[in-house]
Amino acid sequence: MNEIEARIKALREELARHNYNYYVLSAPVISDFEFDRKMRELQELEERHPEYADPDSPTRRVGSDLSKEFEQVAHRYPMLSLGNTYSEEEVRDFYERTARALGEPFVIVAELKYDGTSISLTYERGRLVRAVTRGDGVKGDDVTANIKTIRSVPLRVLGDDYPESFEIRGEVLLPWVEFDRLNKEREEQEEPLFANPRNAASGTLKQQNPAVVAARKLDAYFYYLLGENLPSDNHYENLRVARTWGFKVPDVMRECHSLREIFDYIAYWDQARKNLPVATDGIVLKVNSLRQQRLLGYTAKSPRWAIAYKFQAERAETRLDSVSFQVGRTGAITPVANLEPVLLAGTVVKRASLHNADIIEGLDLHIGDRVYVEKGGEIIPKIVGVNVEARSGALGEKVRFIRTCPECGTPLTRPEGEAAHYCPNSAGCPPQIKGRIEHFVTRKAMDINIGPETVEDLYDAGYVRDAADLYTLKVADLLRLERWAEKSARNLMRSLEASKRVPFERVLYGLGIRYVGETVAKRLASAFHSMEALERATFDELVAVDEIGDRIAQSVLDYFADEGNRTLVARLREYGLRMALPEEELEGRTEKLKGLTIVISGTFSKHSREEYKAMIERNGGKNSGSVSGKTDYILAGENMGPAKLEKAAKLGVRIIHEDEFLRMLE
Ligand code: IVH
């Protein structure tokens, strides 16, 4: 092994170790800065020496292979579920049943039941080869590329004492802080919120783009080791050893020798779980000895050697005072229950979400009903039922979903396949108009110095009906309004003037096109370069852009199909807002490589790899890091890695050299 290869290997091992310290043990021993420095050194070495490429290198955490559909893979061992219990009585039954069946002493391992989405990882010769979701228990989706983005999942087992092949199962989780952050982002976009971290985790895992998955910062906790030649014949010990291999095995698991110890564990965690960084919904009890597990066996659906005890969700009873319907910027109607304030899980609850018309119908709610409110894994408390027995005398008015907009009276519509109702009067419905202007002025969009109250005042005074009207405001107009003085009026003028220098992608984001958030706006801007080109784009051209799917494409088309929207954009253009990327950025751009995915491999003599990468992008092509069925060309230099060469040959991908590539651009 030469010096460079040795350095690469040492860096990989060191970084894998630091990853483990940081993401699994939460006990980093070097600074982030130091970590990044080492990561960069490794990245540079790998760039310069593709012959030492390794798909398991810590630099490869963010995969770039886009797969449109997941492959289905059969589980080697079926993924069963657990029998659920809800009372200590049922736990006692389980314990006594087990004692009778075994007729000998046994130990129960108590663990937390993590509320995410389950995953089964296969390791061969110490390497992660496959990650499969539960699916139907018999077969699941191959989500390996996504799982590889989870920093706490070892790509390679630590140490060298592990079985040739094994499976480890666990739960993929979105920590509460990440969940809150994600929902906040979605709220700003008026996209449907995830009801709980479980939905968010499974939704994320099914994302087609691993880079999106990486950005959401999932985590994974492990609780079950399977295979032949496991380290031990007991579950607890196997998990303990798996922890030394680099897996995040929660250290809250306990060996219990009596029912008493089990109940103590339950009572303790029923409270203590509220301080955990991830969602839990119960306790899992497992017979420790694998021999005894085999003796007890399975029913059709679940093991006889394990059971889940579910925590009681926190629930309170209170009175339903009224229901209001709120209209958002996109016209979506949100029904909200107004409640007599009640204490629930440490906070006073006055409102609960009623989600949609179907839920309201299902609950058969009447004003004045005594209702049960629950705060399960959900952030917003929800009404789960009505105390029908508490009804006495005359029933209050039945709660029905409204048919017309509470703000403008327009009949509501409900798009096929959606649960939500919308007010279609986007041009004339006041909260929608004000909502769009509020969005337009936000910091991430045009960064104009006014808040919702000012927007309201300007709207009420009749000065603004859309974003473009802001640019027609005069100091004299403002001075006629309450609360405005010369100074504040001038400030607003300055802020409006400054907004004319805001880059195109933020102007695009500011329009508030449904599903066009900050990231999507950036993508569209760099793919189409100008508002004009985007207005002309067809469905096919839109979906050809990386990360733009049918839903976003259709929304963009719908937006520009509306004459009012086109007029608004034209007026904004007239007032001097940026409607294209700056010339410098566009210079030398062509579409010569449009639709082509090119992988760069090896070292070159005429330009650097970075320069080639920039050339591909400037000419409308896509540079990708790894060879797949979607690769059109490999731009190969000296010392192209043997793995890439082999894969290219297998997939029949064309290999071109520097000169040929440069000729393509002439
Ligand atoms: S053991 C055969 N342990 O709960 C036993 N499962 O209904 C396999 N879960 O699908 C599961 N925490 O997604 C086990 N500590 C834990 C768990 C756990 C959460 C989930 C898992 C499983 C479901 C069982």
C-alpha cells in the first residue's frame, strides 16, 4: 500500500469513528471544525485518486443516485409485528403465560417502543449491503440509498469480530426538534403538516432523492439482531455487542427478573419518555434467551416471546364552544374547534384541529358537546370522541363543514383525491390576497420592511390589492393613514427600492406559487434562467428538471395559465424587479448537453475535474457522482477507477475522453 492509499484508509477509519462518537454516542472527541477539515482532506484525496474509490467511504453519505421507484426485496426473515396490550393486567397475563409455557426461570428484557418506521439492515462481511422497509412483512422497499444518509447508521461495522452475515432491525426516527423545524417550513409554504414524527419519518424514507433525506436528519435506533452465528444466545447480550459494532442501541433497555421490575420500568418511562429526543409510544417486553424464544415460537402474526405495552395517550374532557373556519393564503380551509380551556399534558388547550370535513362528519359533533381531546404523538391536540352520555336535554347545533367561504362567500371546491376544501376565489378573497402580500414581503422573499398589520391597514385603506400595488405607494398616501409618520413612510420607500435588487429566485419564491418553496424556486431559476422562459415552459420541460415532479410542474402551469397572475408578473417587471439571473451567471451557457447525465472519473490534463464539472452544468448537462442506468456518458481521464469501469461496461455506458468531450462543446 502506498502512502496516499494508506492516508485515505486512515482518514476513512478515523472519520467513521468520529461519526460514531458524534451521532451514536453523542460524545464527540474533536471539534466540528476539525472533523470538517479531515472530511475535506479525504474528499480531495478521493477526487485526485479515484482509483481508491470506495462506495462506503464516509464522503459518500449523500447518495446521488436517483431512483424513480424502489425495488421490492423479499425479507430473509419475515418482519412480524407485536401483540399490543394496554393494561398491567394484560402484561401480567403475558408474564404468567410465558412462565407456564417455559416451566423454568426466564428473564424479560424491557425496552422502549420507538414510534417511527421500522427498517431491516443486512450486513455482509461487515458492510451494509441493503436496507429494506417493513412493507407487508414479507417483502419491502429497498431504501438503501436513503438509509445511507443517516449519520448514525454504520456503513461498515466497527471492529472485526462480527458474523459473516447478519440482519439488524430498528426504527427510523425523526427527532422532535427536526420534526418541529420541518413542519414550520411546511407551514410557511402552506403545505400539509405532518401529523406526527412517525408519518414524517416514513414519508421521508420514501423520498426519491437521497439529498432531501439527508437534509431532514433522520436517526435510527436498533433493537433486534438476527442471523446465524450471533455473538450470544441471549438478546440483551447480542444488542450490547451490536452497540460496540457502531449501532445506536438505546442504553435504556433493562433485564427484568420479576413482574415488579417490569411494572417499575413501565411507570418510570411513562413519565421520563417526555424528555427523550424522539417519540415513543410504549414498552416492548422480550424473553431474553434465544433458546426460550425458539421454544415459545410464533403465532401467525407475532412472536409469542414478546409483547408491546402501549402508553395511554394523554386525554382530557372539555366542552366544544364553537367551530371556526380559517382561510389560508392558498385558499385552503382549516376547521378549528374552540374549546373551553382545559389542562392537557402540561399546557392549557383552547383549540383543537378538526382536520377536514370527513373527520367532522365521523365525529358527529354538536356545539356544546363534552368532547375528549388527546395529545398523542401529535403536536396539535385533536378531538378523538364525544362523551355521548354527558348529553342531556336539547342537543346543540350539529357541526357541519361550510359550503361557502366564510370570508368572501364563494362556494368551496374540493379537488379530487384531496381531503381539504378550498376557496377558489383567489383573486377576490381578502385573506388570500393579504396572505399573498404578506408572503411576498417576508424576509426570505422580497424582505420588505412591513408586517401583517401594515398589510392589513394598506389593504383596508384600499391602497394595495396585490404585491405590485406596493410599488405604487406614495409617501403622501401613507401619511394619510394612522400610525404613519414621515420617517416610517420614507423607510418603507427605501425598503421597496432595495427589494428591486433581490435576486430572481427570491422574486419567484415571493409569488407564492403553490409548492414552489425556496429550494424549488432556486432549481427553477437555475434551470430556466428567466421568468419569461418559465412562463413558456411546458409540462415535459418542467418535469425534466431535477427534483421537479408532476405536482410542482402542474402548479407552475396553473399559475401562469391565469391571466391575473401573468398581469401581476408583468407589472412587477415594469416596476424593475429582477426577472432573470444576472448576465455574468448566464454567460457562456448553452444547452448542448441538455438531458445528458455525465459522470467524471479519473484525472485529466487539459482542465481540472472542477472545471469539467462546471462545463457540464454550464452547457445544460447534469454531473453525477456515480454510474447508474441513468448515466449517458462517462468522461474518463487517466486512472479511471476499476469499479466504475466494470459498472460502465455492464450497463453499456459510453466512455468518452477529454478531447471528444471538448469537441462536443465546440
Ligand atoms: S421488536 C419480532 N422492539 O414496533 C419483534 N419493535 O409492532 C420485532 N418497535 O414493527 C419487533 N420499538 O417497528 C421491537 N424496542 C422495540 C421496538 C419495536 C419499536 C416497532 C417496530 C415493530 C413494531 C411492533
